[in-house]
Amino acid sequence: MYLLHGKLTAKPGHADELAGILLEAAQLVSDARGCKLYVIGKDAAELNSVYVTEIWDSKEDHDDSLKHDNVRALISRAMPILDGSPSRGQELEILGGTGV
């Protein structure tokens, strides 16, 4: 399985808009091949940051999801409101836990 955890930082005043776009992405990938988890979160201490945690059957399934036209359209909507280029998410080894 493949676990990706990342933080996206929005320009001031755009965090809720970014979170909304990512929640739309969560709906789009909910039936994508290999998607087990796609969760969006915020930290009250970081007003402009939005976190994404994803679990996929494989990295290939994750990468394939980024090729879908609707996902690419959401990425295009998010890019102008990001504060700088998105940093690469953390690829973590899944050791176990509830639900995996």
C-alpha cells in the first residue's frame, strides 16, 4: 500500500477555498481504483494550511488518479491560490493500524 501525507499552503484568505477544492477531489477519487483513504484536515494554529492524507493500494494507482481530466481541472483551480509551489508530500511506510 502507498501512504502520502502533505501540507498545502494557501495565500492568505484562501484556505477555505483550497479546502473546498480538496474536498471535491476527495469525492472524485472516492471511486478511483485503489483509493482507500483521502482525508482533508486543518490545524487551527496554521490558518492558511490544509493537510491531505491519502492511502492507495499502490503508488501507481495514486499517480493514475492525477491523470483524470476532472482531477487535473481541480489542480488547475488550486494552483493560483497556493502560496508558492506545493511541496512534495511525505511518502510513509504503512506499519499497520485500524482500517488498513
